[in-house]
Amino acid sequence: MWLANSNRALGSARTSVRFVAWLLVPLYLLGVLALYTAFIYAPTERVMGEVQRIFYFHVGAAWTAFLAFFFVFLGGVIYLMRRNVFWDYLAAASAEVGVIFTTIVLVTGPIWARPVWNTWWPWGDPRVTTTLVLWLIYVAYLILRNSLGEGEKRARFSAVFGIIGFIDVPIVWLSIRWWRTIHPVVITKTGASLEPEMVQALIVSVATFTVFYIALMCLRLAMHLHNSAAEEMAQAVRERSE
Amino acid sequence: MNNLKLIWWLALKDLKIEYRSRQAFLTTLFFAVLILIIFNFAFDPGSNATREASPGILWVALLFPGIIQLNRSFQSEVEEGTLQGIVLSPVDRGVFFLGKFMANWLFLVAIDMLILAAFVVFFNFTLSGGLLWVLLLMVLVGIGFTAVGTVFAAMVSNIRIREVLLPILLFPIIVPIILAAVNGTREVLIHNDFSTLFRWMQLLIAFDVIFLAAGFLVFDYVVGE
Amino acid sequence: MANPSLPLVRLTGLTKKFGAVSAVRNLNFQIHRGDFVAIFGPNGAGKTTLLKMVAGLTSPTSGEVKFEGDRSARARAETGYVSHQTLLYNELTGRENLLFYARLYGLDGGADLADSMLSRVGLAEARNLMVRGFSRGMKQRLTLGRALLHEPRLLLLDEPYTGLDQHGSRLLTRLLGTLRAEGRTVLMITHNLAEGLELSTRVMILHRGKLAHQARQEELTRSALENLYFEIVER
């Protein structure tokens, strides 16, 4: 079932945007709360100092980066089952937002790692390197989409790649972990004990990022739906003018 | 319809075509040897550091030509539309996948063996039993690489930038088997550590099984229209 | 379950869109056993897309293609397809190509079948020559052989006369005449109004993805068809 009716696409887009509108207030409040808890409420970490506060945003972004990829996978699977392009747009929107969050993780990581571990990039750490591979898969997904024109072929291929990528990520994580245990990397798990306030700040941050992801993803989804509807209408005009 | 025979006939068709021109085999082989040679100029040939790094060099020399061959494997199908010929027939898409996979994998293993010989010569390794283990690694890595690679090669076969797109799609996915390949080779040839080798092989086998099954199942979505 | 009293192929609400562009729109048509349908239409009318959907090469965006009520992909085994591309392997000989296809379609005695088909299309002499060395006419004949190898109930031809010389054209017309006499079901896209009309039992005119007109061959003279065609196209 294709979105043959541009009105239906517009309707879905409208619902999506309205949903985001509802999220704006909670998002704003959460955002303020997150900033407060991260910078003021949570105590300064003894060993690492102030730079540790980046940890809250880093983890928040990392969680959403992987959550987004789950939706890329899910959108692909449902598309292949139902052949409704809405799910393909959802997967694409999720990928577009996901890659941004993954980039945030990869940028905040080294900023935190260098002063604490004296290295920009701890290759042996499975979380770090898996996130890098996730980023590569995201980018590959988007490049693939970009090189194919609008249509069911692009949706099909994206879905297949998304599924293969999703199956692969846990295997990547495992393989890097084995790699690390064989070559013990200099970085040992920082025995940073998390005080309760820190845990709370972390939860707030994760919640904020999740809502932020949902909002952004719905906006991108609405944009894809709008584009699709616009293209349908333009095509209708072209045909009538022939 | 005997599916196993079909897989063999499909593979045989590709191998026959390859044999007729022999162009791909020789140029791919040449390219791989070239990479080995270039790395010998890039690194200090005698040093210990280079020796430690040599498994990585070996696998780079195998992977890049492997990608080129994957792309070519579908060019013959795009040329005169022969892909349509197979899709039109009652042959199961999964069977078609396995046929292509088999041809690609056999081709790859053949090249791998010759490159290993060149590698031993250029990097001064002694002929030992360890080499047989490396061959086994090549066989296993070849399966995972070819399984995922065949799916992606089919996808990009009609895209203009396929030469650069295939590695972009494939390399992130095969990171685990690259790790297994390089580390496994290093353990066996340089450190003589078999327990670690076996652990990596377990990972390889798991990867192979998972992605061979995945390729079989999704191929319908890739070649059907 | 195949039911012989139903039409051989039934197209219901068949639609194909590429992105926003509709190549085929809501097409309804029935093909009966023994029909020889000539499909006419200007470029971009959706003829090739329609044929590909009937062949099973392209899946419709909506609507369906039914074979005697049976919707399964087994119907692929009953269909032969000839298009602009030869679907032949240049690096294999004529014989090897046919043998390969015989195996694809699960036919017993592949080697003998290949040999007899080669004779039928007049290529017995060239059987061990690689297709790369064939002339255009030879390739076209081998393609027909490939399409007919598995005795398909339904034969789909996409502008088979393109690029054929006199000799090849004559051979093709003769072959098609034989198929018609044998009562095979054929769908043929052609730009050649005269040839198409003469060979066919029914005529379809496609325009902008829609079925603009259909008629039985007896109902039309050549000039009537021409007038009708240009009237539709200029609409």
C-alpha cells in the first residue's frame, strides 16, 4: 500500500507535527531540569573534576543513538511486511536524527576521555568503538538512500541494510570486547562510584534526550511526508498540463 | 527440482564465464600482490613492528580485491539483463543467492591461497603448520565476507557509484570478521597461541551462520522488483 | 489450484508507480487461452511496465495479476519473456545458454532439449560459438529459443522486431505465425501496427498508463486501426 493519496500523507504529517507541539512544553521543562541537575545538582566528581559533567550528555546521547537505530530496524521490518512507505520514512527520519546523536557521542567522548584517560580514542573499549561502527553504518545507510531515487526500491534496500546493520551491532560489540580482553588496554574501568544525585541527573538526561529524539524524529518524518505529498501534487499538475 | 544441484549449476555458470575470460582472476590477483608490495615499501621490511603488523597487511591485500570481485560478479548479470532471466524463472531467490555466494566464495578462496603464498615469500615466514590454520581462517572469513558482500553487491549493481558504495556498506558490517581474521592470523603465525585462535574462530563461525541465513532470507527483497 | 475455465491471465486494478509517477493506472484486462494480443501505444504509455508485471519481474504497486485463479509465483514457470535485452550470457555458447535455462526451469533431458531448440531456430551450426560472436539476428533467434524452451503457456514479447534485419524479421513473423496456429497465448508489444494487427486476435491500445481501447482483430482494418491510434495519442 503506497501513499497513493497525497491527502493521506498530509494528514499523517499534520498529526506528526501536532504530536511534536504537545511535546514542546515537557521537552523544555525536561531540558531545563537536565541542565540544572547536570551542572548544579550533581556533585563534582572527585577524581575527574568538572569535565565529568559531560558524561550526562554523553550517555543521554548514546542511549538515543542506539534507540534510534532500533527504530531504523523496526521501520524497515514493518515496511517489508506492510509495504506502506510511512514506515520507510520513519526509519529514514530515525536514521537522520540518530546519526546526529551518534556524532554528539563521538565528539563528547574524546573531550571527556583525553583529560581523564590521557588518550583521545580508546580503541579497545567496546562501547566507544561500537559507537564508531554504528556511526559508520548510519552514514552508509544515508549514503545508500541518497544514491537511490524516491521509490519502493530505495525503501526495500534501506530496510534490508538496516536489518543487516542491526543484527551486526551486537556482534561488533562482542568482537571488540574479545579483542580487549586479549590485549588489555590501558584504560581500566574508572572506579567512579556514582552517588545517588548523579544517578538522578543521569536519568533526567536520558529522559530529556529520549523526548528530544522523538520530537526531532517526528519532525523529520513530517517533512518526508510533506515532500511526498508535494511530489504527488506536482505530478498531478504535470499530467493535467500535458 | 533439486535445489542443491541448482546451486551448483548457478555457481558453475559463473565460474565458467570467469574461466572464459580469466581477466578478473588475473587482474584481481595482480592487484592483491601489488598491495603487498606497496606495503613492503611503506613499512620497514625487516623490523619487528612490521612483522607484527603483517597479518593486517595480508588481510588488507585480500579484502580490497575481494570487493572489486564482488562488484564484478553482478556486472555480468546487469549486462544483457541476465539477472532478469534468473528472476523470471521459478528458481527460489534464496537458491539464487547461494549459487552466487558459492561462485564468489570459491573465486575468493582461490585468490586467497595464491596471495598467502606471495605473503609468505615477501614477509619471510617459514613454512609451517600454522599456515594451514591461516588457510582455514581464509575459508571461514571468506564465507562471512561473501555472504554479506553478495547481498550488497546485488543491491548496488544498478547504482552509478557502486565501486565506492559497496565498500562503504560492507566494511562497517564486517568489522568483527576483520578483527577475527587479523588477530587469528597473528596469534597463529607469530605468537603460536592456539586457544586465542579458536576463540576467534568461534566468532567467525557464528558470524558466518548468522549472515549466510540472513542473506538467504533477504535476497528476495533485493532482486525481486 | 489452476482452473481451466477461467481466463489464463486476469489483470485487476493493476497500478504501478515509480515514486510519484504512475506508469500504469488501474488496468483491468483478461487474456484467454489462445489469444494473441498486440499491445500498441506511444513511448511512456506503460507497455513495458505492464508486460514486466505480467512476467513477474516487477511487482505492482496495487492490484493484481492472476493466472487461472492461481496467484502463486509458480506461474513464472509458465511464462516466457523476450525483451530488448537478450538475457543471454555473452561468454557462454548458444548451447550452454540453453542448457543453463533448461536447468533453471527444471526440465529433464536438458542437453537434448537445447539441441532441438537450436535446430528449430536455425542455430544448430553455431551451437558451440560464444554468444559474444553472434550477430544481432542470431541473438534474437536464440533469445526466442530461450523463451520457448520450457514450452510456456504464455509468451510475452517486448518489441521483438527491434533491430532485426529482413531475414530475421521474416523468420520471426513465421515463428509467431506458427505459435498462433499452435494456439499459444501471446502478448506482444509492437510499434508495427500492420504486422501486429495481422498476427493478432485481439488489440490493446495503451495511453498514459491506461487502457485506451481494446478490440478484436476482426473488428479493425489497418486504416481504421491507424486512425484510432492517432486519435487516441493526440487526445
